[in-house]
Amino acid sequence: MHHKVLIAEDESRMREVITMLLSDLPLDFVEARDGKEAIDLFDNDTFSLVVTDIKLPKVNGMEILQHVKMMDSELPVIVITAYGSIENAVEAIHLGAFDYVTKPFKEDRLRDCVEKALRISRLTSEVRYLRKEIERKYNFGNIIGNSPQICDVLRQAGRVAGTNTTVLVTGESGTGKELLSKALHFNSARAAGPFLPVNCAAIPAPLLESELFGYEEGAFTGAVRRQKGKLEQASGGTLFMDEIGDMAVDVQAKLLRVLESHSFQRLGGSTPINTDVRLIAATNQNLEKLVNKKLFREDLYYRINVFPLHIPPLRDRQEDIGPLANAFIRDFSTAFGRKMPKLSDKALSLLVAHPWKGNIRELKNVIERALILCKGDQITTRHLILQTSNNLRFNEMDMEKMVNVMINGGGFDIVDLETRFVRRAMHLAKNNVSKAARLLGLTRPTLRYRLEKYNIDISE
């Protein structure tokens, strides 16, 4: 990759020396003979690096440096100063110069300085790009869903995002709790700070404690050097504690003290360390039940449940399944470098009727498999591999007993039984035909046929 470098130097011989010493590097040089020309060139082009002499006609190098830093504070600027003019070099560094070189040049010094500056420039560009991508990806508007349930969640999340309030995100596994938590972070005043996730279910209690609080050298066997914990690393940003319901009770007590005092000590340490961290916790468990069972501290529960956000399961927001599926189709098509296939109506109906115990994560996996299996321009039902549940309420023995009792008891009316099943399912589903069909293991058209057959009200 070639980098464009602006060289501001009034002596033609010196410009030749600079370009000659750097000629084997992948650089494209743009030369300015005075400060005014340098500023005009800078304002009308894009550069990875600026190299400027301090003493220039019309506009001096210090003014160029200040102009560049005003327009792009992260663009590296190397200043050239005469031998012995250390005061000028110090002033330039104070004004934001990356480094300085003195005339006459030492070849290695100039090359090292330029190479380091270009590495900084490249990394800065990458960070800018990644941050823009992150901000785009985790914008609330990019969280897919038009259902009233998800719109309500996003509305509440938008209100709390800009605060430092502790948030508790609840919902089944795969509903997108971490995605929502990242959106909360990247839409807050802490967006420039770190977002550090910790999975409390995946880390044993002793390791979780050292992961959170860090440790001093010699704190325990294997602690060969000081290690900062997540509470320290996340200062100025957000700490996301996933599956907090799985945290050991003794670690819960220590976390509570941090939330109350905003300070802690590393394991094996005695010096209090202050931390400015926002906590977002998430769980797929019912914390109130864990509190009643003495598995979760009541005081910590009330401390983290300041602003609860509950993400409903995918089966309760069926209108979001189609948009989510199409978004995954688009994303995987781009990743696979292929034309985006369409989702057939029957395939969409099958997706909508599925219970999605794994929620959005399961839907994403299904779509990825479908893209691999689909070679044409349409995803059909044969491309969808859906997991069916074997967790039936009755096993074969139970079902056999129930049938025997009903038949042998006399007065058995199969139509009456079916009508009762349909009415009960509609009641449980609050007259939502799709939900009732799923409860009964029927397709939506089949259930509608039975509703009309038995003259059951289908108003929704």
C-alpha cells in the first residue's frame, strides 16, 4: 500500500535529499516550496503523513503543524529543525508533532521516524474505520425488529443509554442480550471507552475473581506478574457481565462492595484502586427465584436491577422473524460472495411457525446452513434444517393411559375433545392463531379450518 506524504521544504536540494533517502519506501511524495502552498495542498488532498521544515517563507512550519492538528488531530507530523535548535523541537512536540529530525539528516533517524509515523497513521485509520463500523452496527436503529415488544425495549434502551445507570438485561439464551448491551455502550458518553464482556457462567469462581479484580505478583501460585482485572481495564467504559446469575455468592459480595464504593483491591494487594465503570448485567435466569433460594444476594439484585430491560423470545414476536431471516440471508450472501437468494413464501411460513427455542442465534444458524445448501436463487423448505423438540409433555405410556381412560370411561366424543383442545389453545395464545397453532402442533391454515368448522371466534 502506498502512502501519500506531504513534504513542506523551501530548499529544493533538501527536498531531493528527503525523497532520495526515502525512495525505497512505498511512498508518493507531494512537495510544497512554502508554508502557504503546503496548507493549500493539505486542504485539498488526503495524506498519511506531513513532513515540514520549521523555517518556511509565508507560513512557517509551526503554523502548518497547528493547522494540520486543527483539521486532523491524529495525523502524524514530523518537523525538521536546524541542528542545535532544540527549543523549536520541544515547542513542536508540545503542539502535537509526532517527532522531529535535525539537519543535516542521519539516514537511519529519518527512516525510523517516518516508518514509525506511518505505522501510527495506518493503525489510526484502521481504528477509525473499525469504530465507524462498530457505531454503525450497534446503532439502535440497526437492531432489527418492528414488533411492539422489541420497539418498546429499544425505546426504553434509548432513554437509559446516555446515563451511567446500571442496567439488567434479561431474556432467554440467544435473544441478543449482548447485542443490546453493546448498543447501550456505543450510544453513551462512554462510547470511546472500552466495552469488556465477562461470562460468569464460563469461568470458575476462583478464576472469575482474579479476572474481575486482577492480582499482584505472588498473590497465588502461578501469579508471576501483576495483572490488571476487568474492573480496572474497563474504567471509563462499560463492564458487561453476562450470565450474572451463575456468579458464586462470595464473588457477588465483593462485586457489591465495588458498586457501592467504586473502588477495590487486586488479589494480594492492599492499595485501593478507584474505577469509573458502568455495569450492564445480563441473565437468562429468574434472579428473584435465585434470591429466594439464597443463590443470589438480595442486596446485589436490587443494586443491579436499577433499570431492567427484558428481551422477549423470538416466538413471541413472530413479525420480526421475516426481517431477521432476510437480514441474515443478506449478511451471509455477502460473506460467501454470492448473489442474495430470495426466501420462498412456504419457507417463510415454516420459519414463522417454528418455536425457536434457541431464539435469534438458532435462526441465524438455520439461515447459514440454508445458504450453504441453496445453490439457486431461492431458499425453499428443503433448505431449512429445523430442530424438533423431543421434550413432549406426555410420553407414549402416559398417552396410552389417557386414551384408555377416556375410551373405557364411556361417553367419549372426539369432536368435543378436539374442540376443547382448540378453545384452550386459543385462550392460552390470547386468540393469536399462529401461537395457538404452534401449541397444537398444527399449521396456521389447518387451525383456521378447525376454527371455522367448530364455529370458534377467531377475532384477534
